[in-house]
Amino acid sequence: MALPFFLREGLSVANHAVNGRSSKSFVDEGRLDAILGLIRPGDLLLVQFAHNDEKSADPTRYTEPWTTYQDYLRLYIEGARSKGARPVLATPVERRKFDADGNAVPTHGDYPAAMRALAAQQQVPLLDIEALSLALWQSLGVEATKTYFNWTDTEQDNTHFNPPGAIAVARLVARESLRTRVLDRHDVIRLHQSIPTSWITWPPA
């Protein structure tokens, strides 16, 4: 939702993400087919999954990192390429988790490594948001990171972002897109500017 704030005028973002979906359930619900019906040559298809692929107790969503997860990601890659679009893989953003010594620790198991390996195999650009977000949480520390997640007096949510967190992660995506040449220098704006949180409007529930 915050990514458009970092893109020049004329670059549009079609956000097809839906809460709670995995790489598998997104396909099974026909959502990838819907995207492929709209995507055009030269478009980018940015693909990021893992949080819900990890749910081993739910067969409608679970994928195994080195087999079915990669198999489903290939559908996105092949689908985009079949339409003349450019697939881009993004490793999952990290949750907020620290060990007893205050070190930010990874939570996604083998999923980021499996995506990195697939990106190299398929020669697909990779935005390593898992590594970048983990480094950001480490630099911010235990207390400051709470201001990026849905932490309130009644809720301690270490997965979902509030507006400042959404903006911070979108900034990582924009910066990494520039570094990896997924986007050109003139495509990315405001990387070093403060973004008002009032710019984010959440969709109706």
C-alpha cells in the first residue's frame, strides 16, 4: 500500500495481495489467473509469499520450502513470462522477534533460502526483503521496533505493520528495486524523505 509513495508519477501499482493467502491458496482461488488476465507486456509481477505457506496444520495453505513452495512460485514466474511481463521475487519481510540478548532473529525457516535458490535458477530478479528487514529491526532494537508493528495496550502483533512500518518496508522494497535494477533511477522518488503516515488509508474491512 505504501510502495506508490516511492514511485514517480505514471507508474501504477495494482495491489492484488490478500490477507492469509499462501503461494498455493492464492493460485487455488484463481487469483493468479485473474492477474494473468490483466497483466501486459513490460509489466512487473512482484511475488512475495511465505508467512502463510508455513502453516503446516492447514493443507489448503501449507507448502514445503524446497518442493511445493518452489513449484508454486514457478507458476507465477512462468505465467508472467508467458504474458511478456517481468517476474520479480521478494523474500518475506521478517516478523519482530528478538532473542534474550536483544538480537533480531529470523522466523521463516528455509523459505527465504528456497526463494533465493529458485531466483538464481530461473534468473529472476530477487529483492531480499527478509535480510533487509532483519537488519532494520536489529538496528532499531527491541523497543523501537514496536512502533512499526500493531502494538497497542491490548494487542502485541509482531507480524502486521502499522502505517510507519508499512512505509519503512516499502522504502526497503523501493531501494532494493533500484539497487537490483528492477527499476531505473528516475522511477524511484522520496527515498530519503519523510512520508506522512496520513498518506496511508486502510481499505474497509
